[in-house]
Amino acid sequence: MTDLKQELKQELITQLNLQMSVSQIQDETPLFGEEGLGLDSIDALEIVVILNKKYGIKLEKPQDGQQILVNVQSIAEYIKTQQSK
């Protein structure tokens, strides 16, 4: 799963034009809010697009995003559970 998390971090940096390196994003760093990466709702939509295009995963219910898009770890775990179905 480490490779998946590294891949996710790189996707976030590339797609969201973040000015940081993969090593600066910890697996448990919150994606949203002042204490985390400071992403906003537009960024959340971009992450949903990444999940759909790169991993073939659709979030059926918007409220699911609140539990899934917490940090890189939670997204990776969700991808793994969806791919194992």
C-alpha cells in the first residue's frame, strides 16, 4: 500500500498544483483545514475526479467524501477496499 500512497501524493501534487514534494505530505496529514494541506471544496472535486479517472472509483454519495477524503491514508484504504470487490 506504500506504493499506492506515494502515487496518490504525486497525483495530488500534480493535479492540484501543490508547491511541495511527496516527502512533505505525511500519510495522516489532513487534506483540508488550516492544520493540514489547506485544500478547499474545488480541490475535493478534483480528488473525486482523480479517483474516477485513475482508479475507476465513483463516490456514490457526497457524504461519503467526508470520511474518505480525510487524508492520504484514508483515500488509499478506500481504493484498496473498492479494488478488492
